[in-house]
Amino acid sequence: MKQFIYILPAFLLLALTACNKDSSDNNAADSDNIPMDSLLLGTWEATQIELEYNSVNNIADSTLLVDMLADTSFKAAHQVTYNNNDTYDLLFEGSDETLMGIWNINGDTTLIRMEDNAIYEYSITAEKKNIISLQAIEDLDGDLEIDDIYRARYKKVQ
């Protein structure tokens, strides 16, 4: 009986500790519970944009990786604001012009952005409540092969 008295509090302490999640698990769970169209609302800043060109100049098995934020020949740094009325505003760093378009979430993981003469489709992932990543496979180099990868990561600023 004495052993039972000592074992019971230890068992209760173990059970309570096992149910306690750490804060990193809470962030992931919180972003899982928020629908993507609600999570997206607000202003996001690009923190990473990479283009991976495959079959450069139609040469098989050749790749070129471009970090668009580090390469100053690209003016890629930008913020995008997703509005409640399914519109978005995209403002490039150092520019006063705002590019506007319409956005929509298809299913749980596809972001569609439409501008004047272009439609973009991205696979979207919420890494945390304030960090999302986008990926698309497109023909970025104009070789008529849809084999190039666009990757971007955004941090919520508002």
C-alpha cells in the first residue's frame, strides 16, 4: 500500500507533464486551426525569393539558382497586402506604384493571384502564424518547358 501512495503522485505528475505542449507546438497548431484565407489577411514582407531554372538554355541537367533579394539586378523586395475584399496590393521597395490584383484560395493549399494579364498559382504553406511560403513551377526562362521553380517566404508585418 505504501508503494501505491508513492507511485500515484509520480504517475499524476508524469501525466500532467505529458499533456503540456511547448510554445513551438502551439504556434504550429494555431496556424493549422486558422483558415488560410483568414490567415493571409494583412501585410506580408518578402524575406526570401529564389528562382531555380532547370535546363538552362535548353541544356539538360543544367540548373541556375538565383536569390532575387540578394541579387541587386532584380528589384524584387516587396510587400503584399491581402485585403478582405479579395484584392491585393503589391508595393516594390523604392517604388511609389502599387500593383493591384485579385486573390483567392483554392482548396487549403493553393493561392491564386490574378493581375491585368497574368494569373499566378502557388502552393502555399503556413510555417507559423506569421510566416508563409509559396512555391510554383513555371516556365521562367521562356524555353517552353514548365520546369522552373519559384520559391518565396514572407513574414507578416501588419
